[in-house]
Amino acid sequence: MPGYGDSPPAEMVATVQGRVAFLDHVLQELGVQRPVLVSPSMSGRFALPFLLAGGDRLAGVVPIAPVGTKDYAAEQYQQVQTPTLILYGDRDTSLGPQALQSLRHLPRHQVAVVPGAGHACYLDKPEDFHRALLGFLRQLK
């Protein structure tokens, strides 16, 4: 993500609109049509506004204990018709349950909790994580 890790800061992603435009640009450059967006943790600042602005461009979304869920109202989430798998580890006692509180307002959501996993459930229990993810993806076909 621009401005994180070893990547240089990017003025474009300083605003919500800029993050939506950035993600849209990435998907256009990749030539991806109706992708499933998998969004762990901090990438929620990109994925959530993109979902709310144009979720119909996505075949599905998998938020994994994302940040930023409290930035939006239940009514905003209720407008989204994109199939969603809310995913988090059961040992993630802060962001996982917090995200669920907000994201449960998405009308077409499912929830998968990875037992024995923390915030980075995809690292803690990769087999369980992938089982849940692949099960969701199969339902989208």
C-alpha cells in the first residue's frame, strides 16, 4: 500500500476519494473485471470506501478484521449488495469483533471465525483461513 512499509508516501491516497481512485486504477491496470477483493487489516482504508462507492464492480469482498469500519454508518453498509465474507481469528479480541459489529449490516454477508488464530489469521492458521476463503469463492460461481 502506498505510504506503508518501504513504499514512498503518495499524496493521492491522503483522502478517501484518492484511495478509491487508486484502487480503481490498480484494477484497471491489471485488467481485472469483477474481482473478489481480499482486504486484511490496514487495507480496509482502501477496500471499504471502494466497496461503498461501487461494490457492484466487485464479485465479492473478504474483509479480514479491517480498520476503518466505524467510519461508516449502518445505513451505508445496508446499501451494498456485494457478497461478503467477514473473516477474523477468534483470538483477535479488538479489530475482529469491532469489524463484525459494523460489517454485519451488509445484507449479503457471511461470517467465518478462524479458531486459535489472532489478528493475522491467514498467517496463524493458513489452512483454516484458506478453507473458509475457498468455500466462499466456490459459492460465488
